[in-house]
Amino acid sequence: MSHEIKCVIIDDEAKAIDLLHERLGILFPNINVVGTFTEWKKALEVLRMDTVNLVFLDISMPEKSGIDLLKLFPDMPFQVIFVTAHSEYAMEAIKFSAAGYVLKPIEDYELSFAVNKAIDRIKGVNQGKKPFVPESGSGAIKIGIPNLKGIDYLNASEILYFESVNKYTKVVTKSYSIVSSYNLGEFKKLVDDANFFQVHRSYIVNLHSIKRFETSGVVVMDDNMQIPVSKGIRNEFNSVFSKITRTAGLKSRNAE
């Protein structure tokens, strides 16, 4: 890899910048750090020059947060890795399709994982491939599940359902489940498309993972979990579900 990867580090703590710069020098000596900034205004000038591939960004900063800074770039021309002491902003990071969310104090494994992911995306762009953009309404979309170490990304098609457990959310696949500290409402914002439907105040299901609908108002998922469909939304559920199904003896909406 040549010096095609140009990055900046934005953090209001100079010591944090020095530490990250040092770790990058050891782990990724071919990454060119072209600037470090403790003030968002100076960083903004450089980012607008469109010569940076990768941005390491703290979230909690004076005047403007890292999130506020990114909102100034609706068509973000660079990859972003959040480096922060705050785990509660991970859901916001997902919305920006961040390559990584590394918590302080920085662990080499977590940093390397995020940087390698960013490099793969950058190389794809440099080779003329379509930039990484989540596809709305498609099983190809990646859903990020924040946890204490960072963000686990799952293909939407792998997820069977989301279950609200107190103030947490359990994300269930055929093979395993992950518990996130974010509530069900936050995940609804991420999967509010044709593939998922909130059938109950405690459940959002992947419509393609339903294997049986019982007249009692229960859906049976691929893992045999029985999930109730609230009475008030059964008609809406049937309308949505019929658009992706073909049922003997019933007229499919797809045929209309």
C-alpha cells in the first residue's frame, strides 16, 4: 500500500491525538497523517479541500460535536472512524456508516479492525468500485449493533427479529443473539423499510423470516419463536406481509 491513504485526526485533547498518532505509526506506517486538529473550524477547512481519505474523529468537543461536523458533509467523501470515550453515541455513528467506533483507552485490536475496514472501502473507491452506501429496503444492508467494544455489523437478512428486554434490545439471528443497550425504537429507525415490521410494542420482525402465521394472531419465526401480533395492527401487518408472499387461494397484491 502506498501513501494513497491520507488521514486527519480531530480531537480536542492534544494527548489523545499524540497517542493515536503514535499507534497509527506503529500499526499502519504507510498511512499518511496530513493533519491533526483540536478545533473543528480548522479541520473543516482541510476536509473541504477533498484530499483526505480517512478521518479519525472524537465526538464530544467544544462548540461542535463530531456528529455536528459530519452533518456538514451530506455526501461524505471520506471514511470515518470515531475515537471516543463515550459509548452512548454508537447509534449515531451507524447512521453515518462509520468504518469503526473505537473506545478510549484505545486497544490495538479494535483500532486495527476499524482501520482495515476503512482501507478496504477506500481501495474500492480508488479502483473505481461503487462507494460503500447502505441500500435501503434491501437484505444487503448492514445493521450495526453497538456494544461496549464497538459495533457488530450484521447483514439485515441474518436478523430474525428484535426483542425489547427492559430498556435493552436483543437482536436474534438463527445462530446467536446480541444484546444492545439501545432501545427498540432506535433500531426501528434503522430498519424502517419493507423487510421489517413492528408487530408488537416489544418486537420487530424480519418479514422474510416468518414461516407461519396463525389465525390466533401469532407469527412463528424461523427459530420457532412465537411472537404476538397486536390486534390494532393486524390488518396493516396482513397488508404489508401479503406484498412479499404468494398464498394458495388468496389473491396476491403483487398480482394487482
